[in-house]
Amino acid sequence: MAPPFGRLICHVILAHGFARARCGQCSHDFLIAFSCKGRGVCPSCNTRRVAATAAHLTDHVLPDLPLRQWVLAVPKRLRYFLERDAALQGAALRLFLGLVEQRLRAHSPGAGSTARLGAVAFIHRFGSTLNPHLHFHCVVIDGVFDAAAAGAIIFHAATGLDPHAIAAVETQVRQRLLRLFVRRGLLPEEDARAMAQWAHGGGFSVDGSVRIEAADRAGRERLLRYCARPPFALDRLRELDPERLLYASTKPVPGGNGPLRLTPLQLLDRLAALVPPPRVHRHRYFGVLAPNSPLRSAVTALARAATTSPPAPSPEPAAEPAHRRAARYAWARLLARIYEGACQPPLPISSFVVFCGWLVTISFRRCMHRDARGWGY
């Protein structure tokens, strides 16, 4: 069986090894399968990657300022080209965020003509029913930044972004994207004119209704986990019998409402189509958060100033760059952040179970506030 499915079989079956986490206060416990570090399929790898991405962006990248989620979806005829052309994806995303930036400038009192937004963009290649559906989720700081003297920055908060302003962005995106596809020879001009006249948005959709306040750090991290989520949620899958599976969906499926009915081979076929391509970034930075932006260090410094950093790991012989230390989180810390409010930290890993011809249980008593590198991930 070709990877990543070959490694997946060995790491979602608990008989191949797992860690057990247990809350000492409420006795709630759950099992964490060892990960295979695969792409897009393994539930254990995906959960850790989502939690680590959200934690890193919350603690070290995004400042304590209001955020807004902007979502762009395009008609099926255009998705076909976007799914197969990474350069076209980048051009469409830059066009979309450029129009969002113009709208933010217009709604940010005191902002100059060179003020820039700050955004983290996630490219989703899937829909809620395991179907190919390429669209963009962008977490945008709700305002723009101007450069000030001595490398400082000035933030201008956006106001009055009502549904009419968001609808104006959708109209502009629709016109500009159609012209982009015509220029690249992907869409005949007469078809573009017809698509521009389609009713109900013509398959284009821009949503900016989700806003997170500056003080809501927990809400910010939940939004980032939602944007970084993988295509497949294991808790939605249920087995009726060895030949029939049900995958729950919040949206209508072909044939009406209710769960999606699949055979095991149909499930694998759908998942194979949704595995992200290799050597492609899961998220991208734009505006003042872009890697080459002269304002990036000043903006991200606001995030570090508002965050209590986790204790540094024990010293090692070889020095490690600061950005790598900031991006690494112990599994125990991530679990505590995900289950915050349900189980209070510290949340210890009570034991490991590994399979080496027989089951061997290794007692492990370290809590999350200690160095937990090397745990089961």
C-alpha cells in the first residue's frame, strides 16, 4: 500500500503503540496513537500539527489585536484550474488579500495610502463531505499598520465593516478573478462575461462575519485550529459493518441530508484525493507578517510581549535558533490547551504502551510543566 496509507495503518491501530493521558482530578483519560509524521491522513499527526500551528501563531506571531476571518470560495469551473496550479493559487490569494487590504484601509480612520494588513492564509482543498473543494481561509488582523519613526508601528483599527462592505469585496473579487483567468487563457472572454452576470454571486462567495476580539485569546486559538484543520475528522466516522461506513456531515450530501455512506475502498479513494501535495506550505503569511516585511519583527514582538512563554527546555550541548525553540511544543502542553476548561493542567501522560512482540507498559509520571520531548509523537 502506497504511502501515506501504509504508515497510517501502522499508527492508527492502538496495538502498534499509544500513550495514555489521564486527568488526576476528574479521572478522565484518553489514548493517543503514536504518529507516523505522514501528510493529511493520520489522525494523530493531524491533531498534533493543528494544535502546534494554532499555539505557535497565537503565542509568537499574531499580536493581541482584533482578528477577522475572511473566506473565499469560487465556482466549480475555476476550482478545477486552482487545484492543479500552485502559481495560480498564489495569484488568486494575493488578489483576494489585496482587495481586503484596500477595504481595511478605507475603513481604518487615520490610515495612510501605504498602510499594510497582516494575514495568515490557509488553503483548504476539501469540503465537509470529503469532496475536493479548494477555497481560502484567511485570518486577518482587523485593521492596518503604518510605519513610524525608529522602526515603530502604528495600528489603525477598522470600523464599520458591515455586510455591505463585505459584499463590495465579493463583487470586486468576482470581476478581478474572472479577468485573471481570461488573461491566462484559462477562460474564454464570452464565458467570463456570462459568469459575471450569474445570479446569487455566480458561485463566488466572500464571508467576513467571524470576528475575534483582542482580549479573546482562547477564541483566537480556536479559530486558528479551525482554519488549520485537516480534511478528515476521525470522530465523524462510524462503522455499520465491515462493508459500510458512515461519515457525518453538517451539510447536505449527494442524495439528501444525513451522513455520507461509503465503503472502505470509497473512503480510501476520497482520502487519497485530499492528501496535500509534498513540499507545499500549509499556511502562508501576507502583509506585515510576510517573511521579508520590514515591519514583521515589530508586529510579532507585540505577540511575544503579551505571552508568557513556556519554560525553556533543559540546556543542550548544541545551541538551537530561537525561532525553532518557539515553534516546538510538548504534546502534554498541547493537550492541556485543547482540553482547557475540561481538565485543568498539569495533564500527565500516565503510561506508554508499545508493541514489541508483546505489550509492554512503561509507567511514566512526568507532568506537562516538565520537559516532555520524546513523548509519543
